[in-house]
Amino acid sequence: MSTPIFGYVHLLGYFFPVVVGAKVYGQVSRGTKLLVILTFVALLNTSAQFVLSLWKIKNYFVSDYFRIFEVSLLCGVFWLSMTRERIRKILASLGFMFALVWLGDFVLTDGHEHLNSRMAMISRLFLLVMALIVLYTEVRDSRAKLTERSTFWVAGAVVIYTSGSFVVLAFSTTLLALGRAFFDAAWHVNWFLLIVSNLMYTKGMLCKAQP
């Protein structure tokens, strides 16, 4: 089946934070630099999956490897952005726990011929918990406007796209049972949320460092 037009638009959305990040890389905080690296890795991941699909090669293994980089890098972004030691310890613990879960699943999984929806949902759950902890901390402790803080945009982006992806992955079987049109519509919504999240990442990179 050919890739829908919106699928190409979604792919192009990954270029925005990479281009902007490359321009501001030398002027931003360590947390934002890590975010720039994450968006570049995400672009490589999506591009590799897209190219392999064009060549009719199964690309599930790409996302399986990407998950550990995605969660680790976002955990690092959040960790560097927080000043409360207790919150940092919680984030580090969550990152370490996910690494153990991912490693165990990777070792026990027999091949990567199919979408590992179980691990995909687990990664989304870990990211969602991290992002909500960071958002709560920002709302409680921030003295500046939330919209002026990079962490607000990054954590908000994570909440948006993880929530959308989680719903699609969790109910993919049900959606397919309802009909291919419902499944395709759900993925279009998911692509839209990914575009929005990449724009929010870009906005976060442009925020001035706050004390």
C-alpha cells in the first residue's frame, strides 16, 4: 500500500527542530543541546523506516532500537532541566528502570519481524509519567511564565504525542476490526500530533534560558 500524502508531511515535520536546533546549538543550555540530538536521532529513525518501507523491507527493528535512545535522551533532557534533587532522582530511576525493561524485552523477543506494540506502549507510558512529573514541577515552582520555559514546551510535546501513540497502539486491533478506514484515520491523527509535537520542540529550542 502506498504512503498517504499526510505521511510525507509528517516526515517533513521532523526537519523543523533539526534545522532550528543546528542554528541555535552553540547558544543553548545542555538540556536543549540534548533535545537537538534527540530530534536528529528521531529524524534518522523515521527516515530509515520510510526508506526501508519503500524497498519493501521490514523496518520494525529500527523502532525497537530507537526506543532506548528516545527514552534515555528525553530523560536526560528533563534531568538537566530540573533543579530539585528529588525530582532528578525520580527521573534517573525511571530511566534506569526502562533501560532494564527494554534490555530484558530485547533479549527475550524472538526476532523483530513484527511491531513490538507491547514495548512501544511501555515506552510511551514511561515517557508520559516523566513528562507529567516535569510539568507538575514546572507549574509548582516556576516564577516565569510557563510559555517562556523550554521545559514546558518539551514536556507538553511529549504528553501530546505519547498520549496519541498510546491510544493508537492500544486499540489498533479494535480499530482494524471496525474497518481499515478507522485504522487509517487514527494514524492520521497520530501523525498530526507528531507534527504538533515537533513544532513544540522547535519552540522549546527558541526559548531563552531561565534561572
